[in-house]
Amino acid sequence: MTQSSHAASGKVTKLNRVERNAWTKRRLFDAATKIVGKYGYAEASVARITEEAGVAQGTFYNHFENRQELLDQLLPKIGIDMVHFIRERTGTADAARQEIERFSAFFDFIREVPEFLRILNEAEYFAPVGYQKHLDNIATAYVRILKRARTAGAIVDFSDEEFEAIVHMFMGARGYLSRRYSYTGGAVTAAPDHVISAYRKLVTRGLFTPDKGNGNDR
Amino acid sequence: MTQSSHAASGKVTKLNRVERNAWTKRRLFDAATKIVGKYGYAEASVARITEEAGVAQGTFYNHFENRQELLDQLLPKIGIDMVHFIRERTGTADAARQEIERFSAFFDFIREVPEFLRILNEAEYFAPVGYQKHLDNIATAYVRILKRARTAGAIVDFSDEEFEAIVHMFMGARGYLSRRYSYTGGAVTAAPDHVISAYRKLVTRGLFTPDKGNGNDR
Amino acid sequence: MTQSSHAASGKVTKLNRVERNAWTKRRLFDAATKIVGKYGYAEASVARITEEAGVAQGTFYNHFENRQELLDQLLPKIGIDMVHFIRERTGTADAARQEIERFSAFFDFIREVPEFLRILNEAEYFAPVGYQKHLDNIATAYVRILKRARTAGAIVDFSDEEFEAIVHMFMGARGYLSRRYSYTGGAVTAAPDHVISAYRKLVTRGLFTPDKGNGNDR
Amino acid sequence: MTQSSHAASGKVTKLNRVERNAWTKRRLFDAATKIVGKYGYAEASVARITEEAGVAQGTFYNHFENRQELLDQLLPKIGIDMVHFIRERTGTADAARQEIERFSAFFDFIREVPEFLRILNEAEYFAPVGYQKHLDNIATAYVRILKRARTAGAIVDFSDEEFEAIVHMFMGARGYLSRRYSYTGGAVTAAPDHVISAYRKLVTRGLFTPDKGNGNDR
DNA sequence: TATGAATGAGGCTTCATTCAT
DNA sequence: GATGAATGAAGCCTCATTCAT
């Protein structure tokens, strides 16, 4: 296995130098994700990460300048995966419904990548560069969505600045809810219905305008 | 000076054994608060804490079984201070307005105890026992408040379970907003008006019933 | 032995805390002297030094801020010993003879402290702070001696600046000679007669004025 | 460009296998000289040397058995350059004057190859094989010069053994003087006049016989 | 109870060398 | 011959905890 990998076709392929290099780096990334998700940044020692990746400690420094460099890349990388994941699961319904879909998709993503929450939550202090990058990514995209909804008339009476505040509320809410409701025992579970419904009520009434055509939530 | 303290009256007082004991423990607490707030749990070494407290490292272990024991007590202790602080600043207006007051008071508390946010945020992973305790404290009290509002007719159409979800959303929103808006440079600043107004709109429309008497937010 | 030491009187003495502290620091010093003398600064790892001293690695950092701090103190400390050693062995004969005595005494000192040469020689690069300190110590004292000789008429025709240059020549000469002639096999030996006589001729003729009373070297 | 070099004629020349081989080895030599001169042997890692040389780390081991082998060759190689350099700058005046010329030329060489001093000084411990080789080279040649002067009557009263001692004094003196006076800030400067004059007085009076024909230094 | 030196495990990083391409 | 990723030993330093005074 050290010299080969299973290509998409299922065939075992010899890797050339460049591929092998990328493969090792990828293993380190994946290992770090697993370790940070499980033990937190502070306990994510290079020794642990390399052991998980199945390479020598020295190998780490062929791929990253230092420990921090990897840690700083962790969140933005997964963050992008998250955005894609959610976008794919957002339909073409009215704006309020789409927001609920995004909310649900977030919880689905956490089930896919259970490490995400811890990585996100600790990043502010242990990977501040990556944290800021991630937050800007998300906030920018999210605010754009809200502005479009306003243009379409689905939201009124909120300024751009208020949108930014709203977006942070939404992100914070997701974080706390998922930490509270996503874990049962060691396993990661789906968000309960009453969480979805509470969010739906709060957001559709609080942010969006009643839309007779689509029917609001009441 | 190590054997005495300035009482409120301004007199220098000799402390007896019990008082001196409590005094040292208190110093360790305060030092830990400062250090964890500034450097995070992971960097809050016993050496740093005792240095900040002005006692020898060995002294630490006369007051706490080990490092973790102190860390676990940190958040619940400050959390109680926070509850008192907010309660004192909540008036007798209608339920929706009280919620806004609580929201504002939270930001005021952060300015009083700037270490709080970091202690709270990291505690989930570094002081899980204390974290759970704190969260239960807050959630229980908060849900009780919402139930009372429902009884009074200020909220309709939300179940108890949904209240719990709502409370987590609120707590998460506070956390993200304060991290985003409370710090400018190194200093801790008040929450901007548009943050307050965005919260007011979302919450009064989303959670509370329009109250003709008091006038809703529009 | 870890709890006691042989006092000058020969009695075994319990050490109090302060004494024990000083004793450990002294052991680290002595160990470092031995190790640097034998393996050079670059190979003088903290592990080696503490092993030689019979303490744990961590103990090192209770006594020195870091490895460099000890290394920087090494040369000046031994340098002072050297100055005392040589001074004690310098008689009251005429200036030229005193210079020869100092020269010989230098070689005697090296036999006493065989580590000195290597410590001195490498210090320029591995302990620059200590090196500069040592050089200034020696040069200042040496120039003062030459000035006195000039005042006494034993030297003429040399300026202060030239004295400084002369002193550096002398120090350099000692270093090279000792490295060439002091070691035979692993043992440290006395300077051969022809080295002494060559120095005597060069210096008495080259620096000092012929003194009929004392008879010059021819 | 890696496959060719600018010949003296100005034409770009394809190198054959042997030339290319020598060229790479030469680059490693030059890089090592620069690195050791700047950082010392201990910091002259293979990584640093190969980076400076612009080749891969592995390439190093195609040209040298190991790191030490290159280090041991460094000093003798430059030492030979030095001998040539000094010989070219020594005229046909009387013996005493020639000695002063050699002395001055040494300082000029250091300005040409500022790395030399550090390489020389550390070599004793980090490249002992090369160091001994170098010292023998120099001492032998130097003693031969002094013997010739004695044959010519410019020196009397010194035995062969004493010559050897004198030569070591001279070498040591040069080393210390150059370290003290050749560096100002980061730049390498010429030896001050008073250093030259002090050396001239000491040596012409101390070693050479007054020569009426050529005039001694007084 | 207070002290602070001693401990040794463990963390990050650098390094010389090897080897498959 | 050239490359550069992989290796694992070793270096410096920090840390939580213990214990004699």
C-alpha cells in the first residue's frame, strides 16, 4: 500500500513522484483532521499526526513549514467542502425555505465530517489565521445570499450591516445547536425535528416577509 | 504584605489561618481567570498561574488536587457572576424588551470580564465538566424565563423542546456576535447599534407576539 | 552523597536549601567545563552536561535560563581563575623576567585546567558574549602591566595603541604554542625549554630595553 | 543554464560529463566556504550547503562520502591559496622587511577571503584532519624561510626547534590580531598602522639582526 | 501551609543520510 | 549523475507533579 493506491477505476496504480508527494501530504491532512477533531488542536502533536498518517515525524517537515502551517490550513479547507456540500443541497424554493434547507444541510454535513465542529470551534484560538479566513468566506457568501433575497423582496427592513450581524447569529446558533443536539453518546445524530421547527419559526417570522404565494410557515 | 490585606475599611488586617487559606485560593482563581482569558487553557500552565498569583508552584497543590480541578471550576464560577450581572440589568418592561436588555447586558458583562469569552469557548474541550455545568445553569434559567413569557401570552406557538433549541440559538448568537464585534484591536468595545437592532428585529418578530399595548418594534 | 557534601574540615554536612541549590549549580558548571573542554561547545548538549552532573535534564533549567546562558558564563569564570593563577606565580624581578614568568605560568595553568584552551578557542563563535568579556578582561590587565613597565623605563618607543596590538600578539602566541606543545597523546605536558627560550629571546629583545643591572638575555 | 557555463572566451560551452561533474563539486566547495565562513562548521548543514550551491541534497553524496569529508578538505584548499597569495606579495628586500610584507599580506588575504579566519579557527575542532594538514604546510614553509634567513646571516642565535616555536607564535599573533582588528561592524578592514608598526618593532628587534646595509627599523 | 528544586516525559524541530525514480 | 522525499535519532525546552525543608 505504501507504493500504490486504488485509482477511481479500482486498479492499483504505481504513483509517480509528484503523485506520491501529494498523496503523503493528503495523508497528513486527513490524519490531522481526524486527530484535531478527536483531541483538539492542543493535543494534536506532530507525533500523533504522523503516527496516524503512518509516516515518520521528519516527513511532516517535508510538507509543511511547521506544525502551525498545517493547522492553519485545516479549517479553510474543510470549510470549502462545507460550502459545496450545503450548496448542493439547497433547492430553488422561496428564500425562507432555502434558509431552512441550508440549516438542515449544515447538520447533515456535521454527520459527514464529525470533526468539523471541534476544528471550527477551537480554531479561533489555535489557528487564528485559518479561522479568520474561514469566517470571512462564510460571512461574505451568506450576506450575498441575504442581499439577493432582499432584492427579490423576500426580506425587507434590514440594512447591509444588520445582515452581517444576522449572519453571525445564524452561524453561532448552528454551532451551539449542533454541539447540543448532534452528539448522543459518541455517535453523531441528525438534528431533531423540534430544532428544525424552532429555527424555521424564528427565522421565517423574524427575517423573511410573509409570502402568500409560497405560503409562510403559519 | 504577604501576611495581610487591606480591608474595605482601609485598615491592614492580620488574617487568621482560615482566612489566609481562602485568600490564597482566591488569588489562584483570579490568576487563572486572567491567564486562561489571555492565553487559553492549553497555555495556562501551573507555573504561569502561580507566578501571576505570586505564590510558589508547590502551593498550588495545597489548594487543588491537580491543574484540571481548578480549570473545571473556572467557568461555572464566572458564569454565576454573569447571571447575576444580567439579572440586575433586566427591567420590568414587556418580555420582548427584557430579552433585548438581556442581550445588551451580555455585551456589557463581556466588557467587565473580557476573559469570559475565551474561557467559555474553550471550556467545552478543556474543562468539559465545568462546561456542561455552566450550560445547564444557563439553559435552565433561560428556558424558565421563556416559559413565563409564554404563560403571560408574550409567546405563543412554541413548545418546551423548541424553547430549549431557541435558547441554544440565542447563546450561540451571543457568542459569535461578541467575538466578532466586541474586540477592536486589543480593546473590548460596546456592541454596535446595528447589532442590537438586528437582534431586536429578529427576536421580537420571530419569537414574541405583537403586543399592541407596548407596541412591537415597528 | 546526594544529600551531603564533604566540607573542608572533612566532615559530612547536611546542606540547607540555599547551599544545596548552589551546589547543584556548581555541579552543572563543572560538568559543562569538562564536557566543553572535551567535546567542544557544539557537542555540549544539555543532555550530556546534566548526565555528567548527575541531575535530570529539567533541572538544568532551574539554574539557567537556557543552554547559552551557561555557555556564556563559562569562559569569563575560568578566565578569572587564570588571572589569579598567573598573578600568584609572578615574582618581583625585572619586567622582562616577569613577562617570562607569566608566559610559563600560562602553560602551568593549562596543565591545571586542560579544558581551558578549547573553551577559549571556540568561545569566539559559540559564546561570543563571554568571549568578548574575557578578552577585554585580559587585554586591559595586560596593557596596564606594559604601561607600568614603560613608566619604569623597561620599555621605550611603544605607544598605547601598539601595546594593545602587542598584547593580542602575546595572547595569540600563547594559544598556538600551547595547542602545539601542550598536548602529547591525550596527556597535557609542560612547555618544552626551547619554547620558553624562543619566547624569551623574541620578547626581551623585541619589547624590553637592555638592562645592564639585571643583565639582558644574552 | 544548468548545463553550461561561460568560458573565459565568453562563449557558452556545453560541458561534457567530466567537466560537469567537476563543476558541481566546485560549486559545493564554494558554497561550503561561504556557509562555514558565515555560520561556522556546526551550522554548516548539508541542507544549507546544497541550497547555497543550488543542487539537491542527494547530489552532495555523489561527490563526497559524507559531510565530514568535505569539511576536512576546506581549510587545506584555502590554505594553499593563502600561501600563493602571500608569496606573490613578498618582494626581494632584506629578510626583516620580507617578514613584514608577509604579515601585511596575511591581512590582505583576509580581506580577499573573509571566510578564512573562521574556517581556520574552528577547523582545529571540527575538521582536525584538515587542520593538522594545514598547520604542517604552513609551519614547514615558514621554518624553511627562517632557516634561509639564518644562513644569510639575518638571524643568529636561534635553533631549528626555536624556529618552530617562533613560527607558531607568529601564526597565533596573526590570528588574534586579525580577529581583533580586521572586523569593524560587518565589514573587513585593513590592519591599522599601529598594528603593523608594533609587529615590525617586535620582530625586527626580537628576531633579526641589525643590518646596517638595509637599515634596521631604528 | 508555603516553598521551590528536582524529575522525566513529551513537544517541536533539525539533521545526516538513504534510496527509488 | 541528479533529485528530493523519507527516515528516525537527537537537540532544546516546557510542563505537571512530587517532596524535603
